[in-house]
Amino acid sequence: YLDRLETEFATVRASGIGARSVRQYHWGGGTPTQLDLARLERVQAAFEKTFQLEADAEVAIEVDPRVTTRDQVAFLAAHGFNRVSMGVQDFEPAVQKAIKRVQSEDQTRKVVDAAREHGIPSVNIDLIYGLPLQTPKSFEATVERVLDIRPERVALFHYAHVPWLKKHQTALEIDSVPEIDSKFAIFRRAVEQFEAAGYVYIGLDHFAVPEDELAVALKEE
């Protein structure tokens, strides 16, 4: 895969497109940090050989706290990454087990702490409501734990069960997902919690601290 990726970078470089400066650079999918440090370095080297970032560029990456190391975070910070996004979904152990994504709060905090220690200014946490075994009370507790971490941004997504598009969803026991009234109660309470903690509701399931550029832009509309 990396051989082919380097070939693609070389093709872009030869085309002259790489002469244009980059304002937004994003590694997505949640899996880039599945690559070890040497492979991350290899991808970044191919990018830097091809493109040049603008001084105020947004440089973002999605990471999986279960596999992300401090060395990887240090490398990203050293190469200009200024936004890190990570999935949490829910901190309740029973829910994590039901969705087959066990990720401790400690694992999440270590990555957030590493990002901040290395000067990455913005952290985003993704949450999902409507998952199996969730209740308004259990998700309220998850939100409180996220508020204690205080990421600069939060994405609060509704779970959409589309196994014909996402094959891994066939493994979920959807009989235990909350009813529609319960889902709405979870969402409504989460909005109350984030707003009470000073977050700005941007819309489209997103919240941001008041000094975040999204919140500033919304205020200036």
C-alpha cells in the first residue's frame, strides 16, 4: 500500500499540482495510527516532498486511542498537525462490549494528554447515541467524563444502523438499542450538559468551546 501511495505522490508531483500550497491536510478513517512510527514517517515524507503547507493550514488526523503511542503523537506535533480527532462513542463498559469496541477512559486520556503536552491545540472527541444498552443515565455519565477531559470540539452522532453499507454492523445486537423516546432524551440531556459547561452548539451534531474557530465563526455570522 505504501509503495503505491508513494507512486501516487510522485505522479502528483510530476503533474505540477504539488506546487499549489495546501490549506487543509487530513488523515482520516480513524486508522492512520495503525501504522507504526516508521510507516507514518514514510507517508509524511512523501507528502512533504510533494506539497508545502500554508502557514495557517489546518492539519488534522483521526486516531484510535487503543493503538496510538506518545511517540506517534510527538511525531505528528513536530510535523505541524494541529488537530486530533478520536472516537470514544461511549465510556460505559457494557455498551463498549456490546459494540465490540472496548476503549478505556485511561487510554483516551493518555492520547489527549500527549496531544496537549506536545502543543497540539485542538482535540475532538466523537460520541454516538442510540447504541445497544445505552440509557439516558449511562450516557449522562459518559458526557460528564468527556466534559472532565474538555476537548475543544465534540461530535455527537446518532447511530444509524445500515449493515448493507457497513458490514461490521451485522455483529451488533440491535434488539437492545434504546427506543426513540429514550434516544431523544439522551440527545436532549447531552445538549443541556454541553451548553451548561460552556460549549457552543454549532449544529449538525457538533459542539465547540467558545474560543474555537467554529464557535467564533458562528458568533460572527
